[in-house]
Amino acid sequence: MKKPKIVIVGAGFGGLAVVRALHKAAVDIVVIDRRNHHLFQPLLYQVAAAILSPAEIATPVRSLLAGLHNVSVMLGEVNEVDTEARHVQVNIGSRTEQVDYDYLVLATGARHAYFGNDHWEALAPGLKTIDDATAIRNRILLAFERAEMSNDPEEIQRLLTIAIVGGGPTGVEMAGTIAELAHAALSKEFRRIHPEQTRVMLVEGSPRVLASFPEDLSKAAAESLRKLGVEVLEGARVTDCNEAGIVIGNKQVAAGTVIWAAGVKASPAAAWLGVEADQAGRVKVKPDFSIPGRENVFVIGDTAAQTDATGKAVPGVAQGAIQGGEHVGKQILARLAGKPAPAPFRYFNWGNMATIGRHSAVADFGWMKMKGALAWWLWGVVHIMFLIGFRNRIAVMLHWLWSFLTFKRGVRLITGTKT
Amino acid sequence: MKKPKIVIVGAGFGGLAVVRALHKAAVDIVVIDRRNHHLFQPLLYQVAAAILSPAEIATPVRSLLAGLHNVSVMLGEVNEVDTEARHVQVNIGSRTEQVDYDYLVLATGARHAYFGNDHWEALAPGLKTIDDATAIRNRILLAFERAEMSNDPEEIQRLLTIAIVGGGPTGVEMAGTIAELAHAALSKEFRRIHPEQTRVMLVEGSPRVLASFPEDLSKAAAESLRKLGVEVLEGARVTDCNEAGIVIGNKQVAAGTVIWAAGVKASPAAAWLGVEADQAGRVKVKPDFSIPGRENVFVIGDTAAQTDATGKAVPGVAQGAIQGGEHVGKQILARLAGKPAPAPFRYFNWGNMATIGRHSAVADFGWMKMKGALAWWLWGVVHIMFLIGFRNRIAVMLHWLWSFLTFKRGVRLITGTKT
């Protein structure tokens, strides 16, 4: 008898959680991703800030799943789904292959959103992939190099201004670590400019940074950032990005590097499926993550808009994707076994954390809040624990230790670009 | 009084050796490089083979020289030298800056040479920079992915054929480590193809691989490679590269990946200086490394054709560049102090080594020859010792240990490319 075929698109946190739930079942699993690696996105900003190497937070999907003999991996891009005929179209180089499924899980994540100003992307890149991170690293490092060579004080000031748009966890973490890079790691290495005078701005449109955290933690984070020399602008709207920098309200601010951390847009899964999406492009899924009219098609993670059984919206973070993936896995198992559906999905919030430089962090566990150095250590332990792969854990710890003890950033390479 | 200004172009082994010799003198030193990092080229093939991360063998030049207060670093590209007016033109982005000098040292290295067939470069990339290495890594890994997805047995066979052109140390080291990657590291990770059946070919035009080593070591190297499953073709000339692969003699061989390790061409320093070059484009320098007619202009390393006081040709390897740089440094010091010139340059050969996979190496010290496992360990110790930067040494050891114990390659990322 042919085993049921489960096709999972996307090898992020959500997709891999489905694999974990199903790999012991009598099913054939195909994992399709357009990249060959699973990415530990929570630490991606450390690649952009020249602390970690890409390979330390990315592991080949094939290597992760090598031991699971009912799982095969395809490197290719899905652009079309036929839910009637039950297959997906996968682009592999110049060729297209059709992959049939009995159950389909779309876990294709999100990209940056520029709120209708897509031309800002080239001026203010966002941070979602390894290539994004190395591109931002290049930009920051090259700005210092250009400033060192310049004789024009105004241009130097512009080049030494880095603006991060968006004060969520990614923006806060970027701002803190870039401030440390400029103010400590690079300070002794230039002869003409003074990197410690770098202006690092964090621009948040809403009244406070870390808006999803309790108010006192937002305040603590803003204070810690200011101690690191970051200009924290709250309630400040970016109305334009241009060659010279950004416009806040109607004031032009000259900035050599602009980094976008202000919002995301789901992958176009809703369009592939021909179903309704919310404003952020997320598929409005049913309580069991399936889509209306198709019980065998599920959407999870950042691509799905979901409210759990208690009425809580599931946030677009790693644990949301993982829990969604586990739930979908359980459901498929139950259906295959002819058992009743599992209990309705309830999102369990393990806690939210954001780090601010090498000394401080904020953590919100609901029943407890933490800030300062202890929260930082906790953040470190949690992130190391969840890093996939033994080698990566050791390498990351080593890099952290080295950068902690020496203030140095070892991964300051400018690559893939003309000088 | 204005201090004499020493301009060094190129922050490779040669350029940095000049800095080391001069940094305590009452001089101003400017180091110009078009990349922001010094590269430990002897281990570059391990980046291409997914063992090491780029940052482990590359260190920012600025960071290396940060403590030397008479040294400044410029990121820019030199394309013109005026030896009459004593200045170099440096391209910095879209701008050009003129840098004056009292003494000039050109240590600008070499690129691959395709013997008049420059269009082969796109088909058969060579290995000189970090970007070269990640591009080759992408190609190899993508070939396996494409093969896994293909239904055409002939195409699969082509994709699973990797040809390395040139049997010098780089070619031998590439062939060994690629064979291990395919035959061991990847063997369990694919479902349809069998990576252990990958055909790895090493094609050498002269009668033996490692032609610069004693004959018995060439033989030992070829044997070790064959044990690893490499097809070693000696006396086999590549007459064409094309979309399908390579032509050996007049026989077309289908290959999905072709890597060029067959020859180098010096940087165009001879053209900048308007002096004579040999066939490989190297400047014919005087015994003291200066150029005819200009006592204050020196060329060292892979860009120079030099014969030492005993009539030995100085080889284009790291130790040749380092010893040339030291000699030039000593000479400049002597001239500045009004002392007689140092003793004529004598090249001291510390020994040549090449590694073949994880188990074997050959080493030639002149007074002693070694091969096998002991030579491998010695190779490892020597390379770790000379790696610049404490962090890099530890990280490299860790990666080697991990890849040695587990057979795995952790740095198998496909980045910067469309699927």
C-alpha cells in the first residue's frame, strides 16, 4: 500500500516541527525549501553585526534530516499550488517539477514590508536571510571605510550615522549591538575618524520600543540603549527613505546606513491557495490551521493569522511556528489513525526576550519579568540551548566569549562586493 | 621634520612582512588593499570544501594593525603608479585619491591564468579569494542538489563529476578534500543519488602531480589520492572548457563542476610601473627587489620574478613573499639610517607541504622527506601556528576536530545565489 505523502514547504522552525511530529509515522515526508539551510533567525542580527559567522546559525536541512529515512529534501521554490489536483509546482533551476501530496503544510515565513514603498528596500534593507545579514554587514563596515577616506566633514557625519527603523526586538537588538561595534570594537582601529562618535538611531513609530512587552520593560530597554549611546526616538514616523538617509516626520536626517526592522509581510501563500489574507498577507486559517474548504492543507508560522482556543492571537515568533507545527503534526497523525482530533490549539507563551548589547536584556515570562545582566545570561543560555547542532553551540559560545572578553568582532569581512 | 612615507600595496603575506619589519621605525606607513581582510590563503581550499568558515581564515587588516600607531590602512584599489612624481592613484568607490610616497612596495599577488582562454574563467573558476571559495562551494553543493532532483541518468552522471584542472598543491588538496566530502560527508544525506559514486578527477598536464616536489612524494600523493577514490590523470592536457565539462586531449569529459588550479598570472604591477615582465606577468626585479631605475620602488611576492644570491628562483608561495618583505623592510631601514645595504637576499626554504584528505600529507624539507599520517599532523600544527589571531586558531582546531570525528562538513551553505 502506498504511504500517505506529506509535503512540507519551508524548513524553518514551523516546518521542522511538523517533521519532528511525523517522522515515526508510516508516511512519506517531502520537505521543500528554496534554501539549503535551516536558519536560527533569532541570532541573525549577530551575523549582521559581525559577531557570528553564517555557518554558526545555519545548518544544511539535509544534514538535520539525514537520519530520518522517511523524509526527503528538495531544494526548490514553490510558486503554485493546485489544491484540487493536490500537487505543488516546484521550480528547480530552469525546470519545474510537480509534487503530489495527500497533506500539505505551508510554512513559508515572511519578508519585510515597506507599506507600499517597495523602492525603499534597496535603500533600507531588512534582515531575514543569511544574504540579508552579510549585505547589512558589508554596508556598515564599508560606511566606516568610506568615512575614513573622506575629506568632507558633512559626508563623514552622514556615513557615521546608522538608522534602524522599527523598535521591535530585532530593531532593539540591532541597535544595541551596532552601538557596541562602533563605540567599542572599532574605536581604536581608525586613524582619521572616531567610530565612537557614530550616531546610532533607533526610530520607532509607536509610543514605545518593544511594544509587545510590558511598559516597564520597554522603558528599561530604552534606558539601556541610551546608556550604550543609542538615540532612541519613540513616536517618530519614518515618512521617506532616500539616497541621503531617512525623513522622520518632515525632517530629513542624513544617514549612511539605514536598516529596516519595521514590519513584515507574509509569503504569498494566500495567493497560491486562492484564499483570504489579512492586511499583512497572512492566510486566515481555521482553528486547526487548515484552510477553508481544504482539510488537508495547513498553513503555519509567520504565513498564518491564527487565534488560539482562548482567543489569543498567535504571535509571529519561533515558538508560535513550532507550536503550530506540532499541532498540525498531531492532527495529521490522528486523522491517519482514524482517531478523534486532538484538543483545540492553545498557544503557550514561554516568554519573550530581547537583548541589549553585551550586558543587558529584558525578559517577560508573564508570571515574571526580568531585566539587566541576569536576563542577559538567561537569554544566552536559552539561545545556545536551542541552537541546532553540537558544533554550532560550541562555536557560538566561543565567539561570544571572545567578543565578550576582548570587545573585538572577528567576523568583520567585506565580501561579495566591489570596493 | 616630516617622516618618510612608506606605501605598501597589498596586505597579503608579503605586505604584512614589510609592515612588521618597519613598524618600529620613525616612518609613516600606509597599507592599501582592495579587500578589508588579510587572507590565510593556504587554507582557502577548506572554505571551498565546506570545512571552514571564511572568517576563520580571514582577519580584518585594520584589526591586525590597530596597535601600530604609525600605520594607517586604506581600503581601495590601485590602478596607476607615477614613479616620477612618486605617487599612486587609489580608487575609493567612485572617487580617486592620490597617495604620495617616499618608498613604495607593491605586493599585489596573482590571479588565475587561463593561458589566453579567459572565457574559461566562468566555466572553471579558480581559488584566490573568499568570494572565489564561496562560489566554488556553491557550485559543488548545488551540483549534488540538482543531481538529486534530476531524472536523467546521463545528467546525474555529469553533475556528479567534479574535475580539478592542475595538480599542484592547491589541486591536490582540493581533490582530496572534495573526494572526502562526496564519499563520506554527504553519503547518507541523499535519497535518490549516491554521492559516494561521485567521480573526482585531478587532471595534470605534466607527467606527475606536485611537480615541484621530489618524485617519490609525487608518487605517494597520487597513491593517497587514488585510495580516496580520486582519478589521477597525469600527462593529460585540458584543451578546452565548455558547458558540458572539459576536453582532455581531444576527448570530451562531461563534468558538472570544473575547478581551475592550473596556473597563475601576476597582478598588472608591471604595466603600472612601465617595466619588463616575464611570461607569467611578474616584474623582473633586481636582486634587492627594486625595479630598474627606481631604487625606492620594490615589488615582492607573487608579483615579482626573483632569483636569490645563490641563483635559486624564489617560488610563488607564502614564505617567498614573507622573506622578500622582510628583506625589503631591512633595506629601507638601512637606507633611512644611512647604513650599508644588508647582505644579498637568500631564500630559505622551510619546506613544502601538501595535504591529501584527513589522513595523509607529503612534506619536503630538503634534508628530510615525510609522507602519511605523521606528515598530516605536522601540516596541521604548522598551519594552526601560522594562523593569525588567537580566536581563529581555536575555531579552526574545533572545526577540524569536529569534521575529523564526525566526517561532517558544517559549513555547507549555499548563499548569494538563486536556487
